Amino acid sequence: MNAYGNLKDCECFNVRITPESLPFYQNCSYIHGGEKGVLKITKVTEYTDLSPLSFLKKVNGNIEIFDTELTNLSFLSNLETIIGERFQAFNITQISNNPKLKRLGWDSLKVKDSITSKLNNLFSFQKIYPDQNGFSLSITNNHPEFCFSTNELQTFAEGTAAFYDYGEISLCPETARKDGQKVCNFDDLNTMESDCVHVIGDVVINAENESNAWKLQNTTHIYGSLMVEETKELTNLSFLSNFRVVATLKVGSPSLIQFLDNKKLQNVSLPQMKTPPFPITEDSTLRIDDGFVIANNPDLSDIKHLDYWYTESECVWHIINNTKADLSKFCDYEDSNIFNSNLDAYGNLNGCACKNARISPESLPYYKNCTSITGGRNGGLKITKVTDHMDLSPLLFLKKVNGNVEIFDTELTNLSFLGNLETMIGESIQIYNITNIHDNPNLKRLGWDSLKNIYPKEAEYTFNLERNHQEFCLTTYELQAFASSTVHFYNLNAKICPELERKDGQKVCIFELLSNLDPTCQHVIGDVLVNSENENEVWRLKNMTNTYGSITVENTIELTDLDFLSNFQQVATLNLGGPAMIRILFNKNLRNISLPKMTTPPFPDTESHFEINGNSLDIFKNQKECRLFQKHTQSYLKYNGKSCAKLEAADPEENEVGGSKSETLSSVQWFLVLTIFTIY
């Protein structure tokens, strides 16, 4: 909305600042608005007097600043609080297409001095809400030298803000801060001053400078990375007792915190660090590949403080080859942050056994003979960097995964080493129930022909299949398993495999002509068509339980019912975006469409399941009959172009026993009778 100059305006609500509207928005200390309004600034220049916005301290809603000639946004320098919508899609501050913009100048956004939350960062960031990636930024197409100050980067990091899109952003070279806290550039720990609170650079502690590690005792924030490697005398990290956050703006940065090959290190406590490395993102423009590495520390035994650290799923914890470190107590406690992290742990004193398994060439020897793997919200089974030439046969013992599954960045052509997997169980929280198989350029098959059970059902377990080989396909068995469990798909880049053999021996046929179809077929691939030319051959479909394509019954003359589909259970397709999967159209004498064994919905979940239109006789007499059929088949239905809800309600007299209108059974009543008869 862009409203000003009227008799009564919205004043400080849904503000859109332009040279023309600016005089109408004076002295707003608080701006709020709807989902898509709030504060928008455009078409202004450095010569526009924006000083009235210096009164602004709080914005409740999204901000958009675009198509300006501004060099900085310091007119918002007193802005302290940004509150986004609880619905994340609207929590985005967009700063784009400002070709001269080099600075924000938002150094009044505040951070608490103490961090009190043990489990996460809910209280660490005072002035941006909602946190935990609920607040998002998009910063694109501004000046090539656009940069964040350390104060701004600190604010976004401790608020765990998420970035949707951004170009090259650097850290501003100025070291002065409005709050007076000291900022230092890291060159050499031996020459660094000891009162630095904020350190810019890649901090390295090793055998040559470990005697001066005490100089970091006042450091709370590092803008770069932290590595402790190959020390000889360090036994603990007490010099990092005030350290809180590591953040970077470097593209393609590796692990931001690493503890590697330290001879005597026994304790890795970082008691004040409660927020994950920043940024937390999957965007390839600015990606942090890993979060923590703690590896090859032969004396490390005290790791209890690790469980005070909290990270999101994209941040991997590598805890490797620490021969005195016992992780088992964390993996036996399901509320543990370590158990619920994206964990890569092996070669320690006691690992997580068959929990949170991350299979790579290095870790594979540590996961032998697991019949069941259990993971937390971000764990389960992850497989990466492996090839067909590796012996993955130990995974043939696996029958059950309780947690999410991710298989990515491999050179595998199939996943048949998981061919005995029978059961997949996800978290009760839907966002964690995802099997993600992506970025495997040679992958053509799953080979999961033992899979039977996927929980929870009813579209609460999610699969994502994308960016694999262009010939990647699902067998009828796999597609049947997904369909019967009503799995939801984010991306489903797959075909149906051409092979007709099934492990369970059930007959698979490809539909061409009904007159040529083998009547013993249980699974039929293709678009099944019944019409006036072949309706006398419908007996050939009597044994069909599943079809992978569609069913159309149209323009028949003699058919009165669908008794030939009495064993039919499920329709599934991989041709998304097409017509309804089951169509019953323009049939002359068809009255009864009961499908007594179809009790799971068409797959995938879509609003184009059933189309019933143009038939000469009434299939449904009223809304109730339509809804009974829809409920039994768990489908979406259009009857003569209308949803069931728009049909006429049932006449109350229809339910009167012995009444004149109850003398004949309707098609749906026959349908229920047949269903009961079939069950018993």
C-alpha cells in the first residue's frame, strides 16, 4: 500500500517512503504493518532529507529498500528492534538494487551482554525476532564495496538470521565501534594485544604460539575462523572462556572451528558459546561447508561441555579419532544437543555405535553389522563421498532407520546395499522427517525392494529426489511402498523403471491394449482405458491391484458398475501436473462405482484425483453419498464439475427406515454393502 495526503492516513502503518510521501511521515518512532507492507524506501537520494527517520527505533514487519541512490542507511542509525511475522515467508528484510550503497550504518541494533540459554540462542539476541532462522535478509545488487560492520555482523550472527540471496559482502575495514568495544585484526598471536574483544581474521593456535593463548581471554567474537592444531602443552581451552560467536562472510569457507592433532588437550569447554557458526545457510553463494572439527586429540577426555553447544542442521560436528573421548552417554540421551546434531563421529573411545551414522570412506569401518540405526532430529543415516568400488556390504544388515536419511555427493549407480531396509521411522515433528537423495550424478536406481513401512503416514514423512542421473527411476515395488505410506515429496525427479520383475513375484504388465492384457496382471504400468470398444474385455482387469499411470472409463454403453475393479487398491503416477488420475466420463448406464479395496489415496498427494462427469445416470444423489465415497477412497473428487461440498444435502427422509425413498439402494449404499461383504 502507498497512501499519503488523504484526509486521514495510516500514519506510521505500512510506510512507503518516496520523495513525494516523505513529508507525511514525520517523527515515527515505531512503524508496523501487515504481511507485505511495513517500511519500504525507494527513489530517494543522498540529497533527500531523511532525518525524520532518525526518530525510528522499532519496526514490526518487513523492510524493503530498493532503487535508491543512497550511499548508506545511517538515517536509520537509531533503529534498535526489528520484529518479523511468525510466518517465516514474510520475515525478510530486502536491500537491493541500490548501486551506490556501501554501508548500512545500523549500529544501534543491540545484543545482550550475557547469554543465558543452555539449549539454544532464544535469549542471546535481544532485538531481532523471530530468531532460529525465522528472520531473513536478502542483500543483492548494491555497490561492489558494500560491507557489514562488526556490530552488524555480530547482530545478524547472534540472531541466527538467514540469508536468501546476497552478492559479495565483505567486512568493513573500520575497527571503531559505537559501543567502544575493542576490535583487532589478527596477524600473529604472539604480537596481538591482550584486550581485544572482537578479532577479525583466521585465528590459529599451534605449538609456536600456544604460550600466548592467554591473550584471547577477553575475546568474545571472531570474524573469520578458529583453529587449535598441533599444540604440545595445551590441556584445556580456558583462555576461550568468554568466546561466544564465530562468523564469516568468506565464500566457500571450510570448518569455522577446528581442534586438530593436539597432544595433551583434554577439555574442549567453550561455556559461553551458545549459537552456531554463522551463516547457517545452504545457499551456494556463501556456504559454510562444516561447523566444528575435533579430531586426533589423544588425551581429550572431558567433552561434557560440548552438549551446551547448539547448532542447526547445516552445521556438521566432526568428532573423530579422540581415543579417550566417550560419546556414548550423549547418544543414549535423546534430548542431548549432540544426539540431535548433524554428527560425524567415529574412532573415539566409545562412539554412538549404530546411532547418527554418517557413512564416508573414512567412517565405514566403524559401522559394521548395524541392523537398526537411530538418530536425533538432524541425524539418522547419512552417506556421502562413496563410490561403487567401495565395499558397502556391511550395510546389508540394516533393516530399520529411525531418523532421517540423506545420500548425497556420491558416485554410486544404485543403493542396493540398502536392499534389506524394511522400515523407516521419522520424528513426530514433520520438518525432521525427510529422506533426501540428491546430487548423485551416476545414481539410476534405489534397489530398495524390501521397504515395507514408512512412518508417520498421511503425508508426514517427506522424500526429496533431485539432481541424480537423468535416467533415475523407481521400481513398481518402491513406488507402491511410497504410495501406500502416503509419503509427501518435495521434488520427485524420477521415472518408472522398465523392469517387470518384482522380488515378491507379483505380476507386472505394461498396458497397451486392453484386449491384449494378461488377465493375471496385478501391477499395470500405463494409462488404462476402458471404452465402448473394449468394455467386453474388462474382466482382464479383475486381478489388477495397482496401476502406475491412470484409469479412464469413458463412453461405455453396457457397463453398469466397476465390479472388474473389485481388487483394485492404489493408483500412482510420476507424470505430475496431468489430468485426474481416475476419470469416469460420459458413460450411458454406469451407476455403481464402488472400489471396495481402495482405501489409500491416489499418489502423489494432489487435488486432481477423481473426475466424474457427464454420465447419463446419477452416480451420487446427494452430498452425503459423495462424501462417503471420497472418505473411503481418501481422495479429492470433482462430480460434474463440483466438489462434494457443493452438492445438495441429503433429504432427511432418505434415512427413514421403510420410507418410500428408502426402497431402493443408491450406488454408494451398494458400495458400502459390497465393502462390508468384502471385509468379512
